[in-house]
Amino acid sequence: MSNSPIGIFDSGIGGTSIFKEIHALLPNENCIYLADSKNAPYGNRPEEEIIQLSVKNTEFLIKKGCKIIVVACNTATTNAIDYLRENYDIPFIGIEPAIKPAALNTQTKAIGILATKGTLSSQLFHKTTDLYSKDIKIIEQVGEGIVPLIETGQIDSKEMQGYLDIYLEPMLKQNIDYLVLGCTHYPYLIPMLTKMLPEHVKIIDSGRAVAKQTQTVLTALGLFNDSGNQPIIQLFSNGDIAVLNSILDYNFEVSYLDF
């Protein structure tokens, strides 16, 4: 099992931000990435449908022989990971907004969270915010429309700029000093956000933390790849593979999947 791949899935191409962190930290590991772009975004779907899609993705990765699965989607984690852990005998790594470091380090006592509707309305999200929001103002904002633009390669578009202007304004009016990105698609907006935000506002995403947690679980289970062979990286998408290729920093082959 140690030489088996790490499986990673997302509602689309956004989870590649997590894949990149995992590959950087664990360069010897074989990886399979699944982009369910045909069904993106998950954030506006009901919980039962998110669970069904997550099950479909999980079973694909299990059939591919994965030793661990990273749910590289905030909405799928907050709505489906408990179900997945109860029904499949494989370790799962989830992702949720990095509220804790923002809440512990804020000086203005105000933090902003940009996320999907599915994440912000989930029980897991509310449990986390209740745990760390004492004496801290949390300004939640649904990033309506952002994921479809990223999925169609329109990251730097005027339409994206317009959305971000609208979504950031109420946060800045309440003097946030941390912006938490609660969707794995959103790290691709960091260059644009950095230009739009005041210098004192720090941007936090969960990618590095997820990679470290994956490393921790592999260590605990003795599942590191020790073959010494060149790692095999496979990426699958049921959407436009050209868009997925365009955001990768590596010359990995992306395969179209009728899925």
C-alpha cells in the first residue's frame, strides 16, 4: 500500500491548489487528481447531492487503488466527509476554512471569510466559527459567481474584478485584518486580491496545512512511498482539460474523463 497513490478530488480545478502543496511537500508520492468540473460548483447544491457526488469521486479513486483520499473541496468536506469516513475503510483528509489562525492573530478583532454558500451554511463551519469567534467579528461573504469564472479560465477578467470589489467592500468597512479563503479555487485569486487589499490585510488559505496533515497521517500509518521510482502523477477531468492544464506549473498530462 505504501507505493499506492494519494487520491485527491475537488468539484473542479480549484483543488489543484491543494495538489500543488502536497506535491511540493511530498515529491516522491504518486498522486491521482480528479476534477469533477462538470458538476462545479458544489457550493450551491443541497447536502444530499454533495454527498452523492463525493461518493462517486471516492469510489473512482478507490478503484484506482488510492491509499488515502484528500477531499480538496471545502464544500465537500463540510457536508460529506463524516459520511465518507463512516462508510469507507480508507483514511480521509478534509479541508475547511483556516479560521483558527486568523482568529488567534487578528489585531482588529475582525476577520473576513470568503467561501461558497455550501461551506458557510454547513454544521461543521458553524461549529468551527463558534469555537474561535469569541470577542471576534466574523464577516461572512458568499463568493457567488467566482468558481464558474475560474472554471472557464477567466481568473483575471473584469467580471471577476467586479465580483471581488463587491465582496470585499463590506469586509473592509468593518476593518478586517485577515481574509480567510474558504474555497480551494480561491487561492488562484491571491495575486488579484493582494493588489486590491490594504497592505495590513493578510490572506490565509488552507493548502499548506492540508499538505502537512497528509504527511502526518502517512507517517502515522507507515504509508510513505519508499519505492525510489519516479512518481506517477495522473490528473483527470470531466470538464475542459485545457483550463486545467493552463493553471498547472508542471508538464503533467491531463486526461479527459467521461464521468
